[in-house]
Amino acid sequence: MSTDTDATARAQLIDLAAQFYDQFELGEIPHMELPTRSKTNIELDEEANVWVYGDRTSTRSANSVRGARKLLKAVYTIEFLADQLEQDRSSTLRELYYLSESWDNKEAQFNDQDESNQLIEDLEIVSEVTREDFHMRPEESGATIMGPLFLREQTRRGDREIHCQEDVGEGGYQIPNNPDTIEFLSSDAEFILCVETGGMRDRLVENGFDDDYGALVVHLKGQPARATRRITKRLHDELELPVTVFTDADPWSYRIFGSVAYGSIKSAHLSEYLATPQAQFIGIQPSDIVEYDLPTDPLTDSDINALENELTDPRFQTDYWEEQIELQLDIGKKAEQQALAARGLDFVTDTYLPERLEEMGIF
Amino acid sequence: MSTDTDATARAQLIDLAAQFYDQFELGEIPHMELPTRSKTNIELDEEANVWVYGDRTSTRSANSVRGARKLLKAVYTIEFLADQLEQDRSSTLRELYYLSESWDNKEAQFNDQDESNQLIEDLEIVSEVTREDFHMRPEESGATIMGPLFLREQTRRGDREIHCQEDVGEGGYQIPNNPDTIEFLSSDAEFILCVETGGMRDRLVENGFDDDYGALVVHLKGQPARATRRITKRLHDELELPVTVFTDADPWSYRIFGSVAYGSIKSAHLSEYLATPQAQFIGIQPSDIVEYDLPTDPLTDSDINALENELTDPRFQTDYWEEQIELQLDIGKKAEQQALAARGLDFVTDTYLPERLEEMGIF
């Protein structure tokens, strides 16, 4: 299933290598320009509302042994990736690291996996091709979907047509590493509900919430994998469905929401590919802790610290988040999704979510 | 889908509560007897080759306020579970903890989740019904299967017939929380290959190893969830397939093998339900590190400590394990599964696994 995308990715990579030749020919020292990847060179793109790199760049140049070695490694990696695409193979970041031990030039081999990971990120940035399109698989696996969605997944063994309720077990449909192999065929869904914890995901499925409300329940499994964020974005864009994010009420969970909605600093070059700025936070909100008198735990020092950081984080500079975060600091408490069970096992699906969806104008 | 199993589980629970009534009637102080759950009361059952509790027991008695409160909590929990089974509902351990806040008697409410978790384990032991049969779901989700297996899963939405190669995407079949809802319809599999890491699982699937060798590839995802160990045992027992376990070459991974094969101290009461004593370790073996000159990392102090502990662990008291562990201590190195990539991406499926399977007499 070598595709057009593969051919484009391969061409972009080879272009990079070709630049070095051109530089040699012009009598220049080979070099590669990259955006500076530090916190000070990240900005919120006001229009798209996602994180992007600023204008500052750094240069990797062969004018030092260290720099020359970096470019050598880049060239070997480009060759490996180009071959991989041509042969329609794929590999993990860790395999790439180990595989470099078999390269004929010792200087091109990676010293540790941070180095090879970093290089792949650099190549993503300069070639504007995503890691998935290089056929590099993550170690982390994607999560699952349950809901009224019929899709076709292109696999190495042929196409598979799967309905994410009728053709799967209670565990749901397992999102593949590269969700761009999926085509959405049809859907009766009204909205997407991304859920942080497995316990809550199972509660919603047991209570038939996906069926009753036309919800595509996407399990985030804590901090979501790239594949999970990517498919959420595609579901939003292609099916024009509102995206809601349902997490615990604590600062770490708001970061999970942030990574779905605005992307992360680490992958600012991928925000357009991974982030869904239209995503809305459905709960648990600090105000829900008060309103529903939920069982709570006290905020720890590191929770307080994280909340205070969020108050100065441009992603959370809205009236809504300021009010919620300040309320939380004020009451000094946090709550888990499953704390809703204190009001009964059906409270979340009979009362909490329907009320929130109505408030948000979604259902 | 309230089943015979549900009715039996419910009856066993109600029997427990009935015992308290009988004790009251006889003028006895209500009490409950449990095997002592400490490391000194665990033994390896020589015949079944799994961990079980020894003969020592402890008594929970209402002869102190503390003891009376424990029994009160047990009675409330039994009532909750009996209702849950009757209504064909299920819940997570965390939901049970929060739900107790809605109980009318404050004394019956749990102080923390350890307490409710512990009580459910106690009830498993005295009633001889597993948590899954109480319809208590874990927080951890099961892993995935890919391979020549056709099964029927009983779900709340009706039965689903799924072939674990033809009807699933590249992510495979997601094992449900309670795999006893699965019936194996047919299988062309030759053996089961439980794989520790996602990267290696994906490599095997990409290379078509499940197809070429009739392997059911079960992803363990690190330390396997109960659902994953349960389905592995059932695949072994019901389809009469050899079970092999493929992990990194380090002491923590040998513990993963140990928990598949012999069970764990924490869940010694479930060994017969979860453990597969016939499981064999396929690799990576310390001797493979030497033979294939694999890329390694040095053993840390805690690795060395863990290996030394394993040498005195009855589960590893075999010539094979003593030789391998002593060799590893001797070379002072550990290796990851994906280190095989240093010999090329196909080495694992073309050479390493076929050779090991032949040595082990499996293929």
C-alpha cells in the first residue's frame, strides 16, 4: 500500500539530502536550518489558536566535528527512511536507534535514543512531513473508540470495514498507530466525547451513552497518544462534530484538555496536524465540585503550583478558565471523574453529562 | 445477560451474609475467617505449580469496634454486589469507593480506596468468586490479540463474532475487561506468543508473523492486566496451545513471565484462574545477548538486586533460570526486545523466533 503520501514523504526527504549536495557544489559548508526549539520560541497562533514555533532559527552546520557528525547521522537516517518508504515498511523509534548499530560508518551510529528521537523530530520540522508519514511508529499505542461510526481501515492485509459499535466487542475499536489509514464512511454521531479514564469510559459504554446520545466515545488513556489526538482532530474536521473533553478536576487533567485542544510545546510543529482548538472542556469543573458536593481530595503543593502555572499559560487565558482555576485554588480541592458515582452509578449519564451538554449548546 | 455465573456469584455472596445471621442465632460474635495474606503464608503448590495461600488463617471478628466496622462494611458491600448482579450492572473498584458515600450508615463508608480494594479481595477469597464474576471492572484495560482466532463475545448489545485477523484493524482485537464473556469458535493457531512491548508487537504484526507461523500474538503491555492473563490461560486450556512469553532480557521482564506462568503473591488466591504454569520463556535470554552480540545497557544496582532475589524465588528455582540469571549477573548486561533490530528489522521473525521455537520443540 505504498501511496502518494509515501512518495511525497520520500521526495521531501531526498530534497533535504539534495540540499547538502547543492551546498557542496556552491562551495558552502553543508548546513541545515531549524526553528529554535525552546520555550521562548513558542507562541500561540492567534488565528488558528494553536502553538507554533516563532521566527528564531538555529543552524546545524558541518563547520565543527560535532556539527558534521549530526549531519552525517541525518543523512544516514534519511537514507534509511527513504528505503523504508520505498519498501513500504515501518519501524519504531527504538528500532531506528538499535538499527543504527548495523550502519557501516561508526560515526553515524546513535549514542542514545534521545539523539535519534531528536533527529526524527528535526526531520519532521524541516521536511514538514510527520513521523507517521515517515512510517515511524510510536511505542505508545493509540486508544479505543466506541460509537456510531462506520469506517474503513487500510491495513497491510487489505481493507477492513468496521462499525465501531456493531463490529467490535465491549473493548471498542482499537485506533491504529497511523489513523490516516482510516476513511470515515458514515456516522450517526452528534458529538465526540473524549474521556480521560478507563473506568469512566467503561461506565459510559455500559450505560449505553454512546447509543442514547450519539456520542463517539474516544478513550484518551491519560495523556493522549498522537494517534488519539490525530483521529480526534480528523473526526472533528471531516465529520464536523463538536469535540468535548471529559477529565478529572485537577491541573494535570486540564493539561490533557490543553494537549487535545491546543497542542503541546514539545510538538508545536505538529499543532495543525494534531490539535483541535474547537474542543471544549465538559468537566469535571471545579464549580461542579461545589455544585454537586463531590467527594474530593485536598490539593497538594504540586497541584497548587501547577494551577498557578496554568493561570499564566496563554492557553488558559480565558474568563472561563481563570474563574474555574481561581475557584479551585480557593476551595483547595480536586475530584476524580468517578467521584460522580457518589450520586449513583447513573448520575453521570442521566444527569451530569446531559446538563453540561445542554449548557454548552451541544445537545 | 444475567447468567448462571451471576446467579452462583450472588448466592455465594448471600451465603456469606447468612453466616453472620447464623452466628447471631447461635449466640456467637459474628466473624469471618480468611487465609493470612502475608508473604510467609504463600507457598508454591508443587502439583499445580502455582502460588497458593498456606494453612494459616486470621479471623475478622465483631469483638472490637474496629472489627465490627469491617464486618459492617462487608455487609454493605455484599448487598451492593448482590444488587449489582441482580440488575446485571457492573462497576469499577473506584466507583465502589465513591458510591459508599451514598450509603445511609456513615460507619459503613470507606475511608480510602485501599480499604474498599482490600475488602473486595477478601470477599473474592472467602466466597471463591472472582472479582470479574462480582461484575467489578478493573481500571486497567486489557490488551489486544492478533492472530488466527475466531471468537464470539457476549456484549450488552448482543453477541459479536470476530475473527482476530480478518475483522479487526492493525490494532487487533481489544480484550474486554471480563474475557469470560468470550467463546472461542475456531482457531488455526499453532501457539500463543505473549509479547511485552508494543513496538515488538507491531513488528510481528507488520512482518506477518501471526500468519506465517499460526501465532496468536497477545500484547502484554508490560505487567499484564488480569484480563490478559485470564484469556491467555483460557486459550492454553481450551485450545490446547503452547504458550510462549517474549520480553526484554532484564529482571523486571522475568517477573512479567513469572506472573503469566505462576501468578503473583498479591493474587495467590486467583492462581488457578489466572496462571498458566505451562507457559515457556522464549526470550530475550541472557544467553542471546552473548550469542547474538546484542546492543545492551549495563545492569543497575537495582537490576542486580532484583536478579539476586529471583535466584532465591521458588518460581525461578530451575536449572534453566539459574544458569540464565547467573550468566546475566556475570556479563552485567541487559537488553531490550527491540535490540534485535541491530541485526535488521526482519531478524526477529526470520531467524530469532523460528530458531527459538525449534529449540523449544514448538514449531
